[in-house]
Amino acid sequence: MSLFITFEGGEGSGKSSVIKVIEEKLREINFNNYITTREPGGIKISEDIRDILLDKNNTTMDERTEALLFAASRRQHLAEKVIPALKMGKVVLCDRFVDSSLVYQGIARGIGIDAVMNINSFAIDEYMPDVTFLLDLDPEIGLMRINKNKDREVNRLDLEKIEFHQKIREGYLFLMNKFPSRIIKIDASKDIESIASQIFNIIIKRINSEKS
Ligand code: TYD
């Protein structure tokens, strides 16, 4: 049994905190057959690409370059970490995957979903998530959460205007309608604990149905 689960959402939607709580819950029930990861996932080549992507000085980056670099970073993380774990029959919980590119580069940057999907198809080679949790939140609230958290580094994409983040939210909702059987919308305005419990219950059901 393997299960590829991804988490998506705009800035400050709480993905990483929610994943941490889910991880604790899995450990509590002694379920150890999983990994949690995020792009670029500690993979050296992907980290190096990410440094270029998020560098605040790279203000002249062309949007197609941005899309290609995200796809390249994704490929390496997938090949080095995600595919081996899936082949070992693990549950993979991944913070962001191809939907991030479809929404950020395809919709918000305006390259188009189909064009971004084309370059990503080459990168992911049919490895699509089994389930995707979309942490949906008003970007005004998301950005407020980020600004409160002083420890979090501000990256190039955080500096975008509110309209950009609004487009991200709408883009994700559009994707959800396009892939209704894969993408599950979660109300991310609730507290982290209740969001995590809701997602955890769905994951456990999926694990059990994969087993049977
Ligand atoms: P990160 O610090 O990982 O943000 P978050 O904590 O919100 O996940 O920074 C990743 C940034 O890159 C984030 O603004 C989303 C953006 N991004 C894309 O534009 N396209 C992509 O394919 C991915 C994976 C991320």
C-alpha cells in the first residue's frame, strides 16, 4: 500500500503546522509507515534551485523561467525522495506539489494551466497525488498570520500584493472544481488542532481502505 498525499494553500494557510500535528497523531497510534516532506525537501539539487527562485534580488526573473525551475526542483525531489518512499509502500505527506505551480505560475502569473501542466507532466511522469488537501483561507487573514510570525523568513513571493494572493485563492478553488475527486477543500480559518483532526480522520479512512 502506498498513498501520495499533498497539502496546498496560500501564504499563512497553516499547512506546515497542520502537517506537524498530523504527524504527532500518526505517531500516537504507532503508525510509522509514512514520511513527511516538502518541496524542495532537503534534496541538495532542489534546495539550490529553490535559493535562486526565492532570492529577493532576482527581480528580473521571467515567469516561464520561474515555472521551469519549480518543475526542475520538483523532479529532483520526486525522484530522490517521493518515488523511493512510495515504492517502499509508504504514505507520503508532501507540503506543496504540482498544484502550486498550476496556481502560482499557471493562474496568478498568467502562463496558463495547460502550459504549466505540460512542463510538469515531463517532470512528474504521471506521479499525481492520490489526495490533495486544500487549506482554503481569505488571504487577508493568511498574510496577517504571517506578519505576526516574526521568525518566518519573508520570501520573494510573500512580497506580492494582495491581488496576487487573491488570485491564488481563486486559482485553487478553480482547480478543485477541475479535479473534484482528488482535491478536498478544508476551511483553514479554524484552529490548527481541529483542521488537523479533520484531515487526520480522512487520511486514516484512506489508509484503511487501501489496506482492504
Ligand atoms: P515556502 O516558504 O515553501 O512557502 P509556504 O510556507 O507558503 O509553503 O515558499 C514557497 C513559495 O513558492 C510560496 O510562495 C509558493 C511558491 N511556489 C510556487 O510559486 N510554485 C510552486 O510550484 C511551488 C512549489 C511553490
